[in-house]
Amino acid sequence: AQSVTQPDIHITVSEGASLELRCNYSYGATPYLFWYVQSPGQGLQLLLKYFSGDTLVQGIKGFEAEFKRSQSSFNLRKPSVHWSDAAEYFCAVGAAEYGNKLVFGAGTILRVKS
Amino acid sequence: DAGITQSPRHKVTETGTPVTLRCHQTENHRYMYWYRQDPGHGLRLIHYSYGVKDTDKGEVSDGYSVSRSKTEDFLLTLESATSSQTSVYFCAIRGAGGIYNEQFFGPGTRLTVL
């Protein structure tokens, strides 16, 4: 069965430091990949997505992610974190072969210290 | 922001009572989804709809039913609520086209079953 792993439950970084959030997936098909962010008490907002083409994708709020098929990974990065980036981040994966559904990772909670 | 509302936003109920949550969209999107969010599990799909009266099960559908009699409304019913159904419930919508189109999320409903 398809699965998505976010190995880090919590990450703490200093404001201004770089950030990388990991996402690994297990799919037998060509995946479509998404990163969402959730602020406390809010719904999920799309940061970026990948479905074809350039494997480095740019998103909103200065985030980027790189699709590495050989590693089954889609890691999210930001060169300089701001205090307002503190939130929970979810990786999600879908594939046409598996219908109109996404599978979400368990999430990574980002804390930003000043 | 995508036009998605959920009602109620908060609900406390007792074990054994029926509960219905409503998702309403103004985007005329074909696909609608119900997820539950629990710590350590991310979002898990309960049911989804791919058109009026067309629904399918997700990975955690036991104890839940859904109905979609109009494009804009997708109802989630807990026939007899249990404490294990205490969770935050999110509705999402997606336009026609491939799974590579992102899902847009509502603000969520926090349900507590005592």
C-alpha cells in the first residue's frame, strides 16, 4: 500500500537559519507530490506541488522542494526561516493509478526560536 | 480563498448520539473530501465524492456515512458517535482534472464525543 513518511515529528530552528523538512513516499506509480502548511486552528494551505517537469519547484512564502525519484523523496526547504513560519507541515502524495485520493504524512511541527 | 465553509465549527456531543457535519462550497467543484485529523496521524481520508450521489470510501470509513444531493453540499454523518471519533474534521474540494490539481481545505470542525 502507498505510504508517506515524515521522519521528524518536531523540528526547532533559529530565526534566520535554513530549514529542511523531509518527506519520503512509497508508491509504485508516478507520484504527484504536495506540501501543505497548517497554522494553529486553521485549515491547510498549499505551499507547492510537483507533478512533472523540473524537479525543483518553487512555492509561496519562499519555500522550495526537490523531487528525487531515486530516493523517493520530496523534501521542503527554505533558506532563511521567519518566526511566522512556525506551523505544522504536511507532505501528501497521490497517483492517477490510485484514484482521486491523497495520502498524507503525519506532519512535522516547526518551532522557530528567536 | 476557496469558498468552503464547514458547520458547525465546534460541537460537543454524547456517546451514542447521531451527528451530522456539513461542508458547503461555492466553487462548483466536482470532488469533495472528508478527512479527520488526529495527532501523530496527519489527515486520514474518511469518504469522498466525485459527483452528486457518487461517493466512495477512504481508509477510515467505518462508523461514518456521507451524502451528496447537491454539488455544493457534502454531509458527513456519525450514526452513533463514539469517543474514538473525537477529532478535527476537515472538508476539502478539488476541481475536475487529474489528481495533480490541489485540494482546497475548509476551516475544520472540532468534534468532542463525551
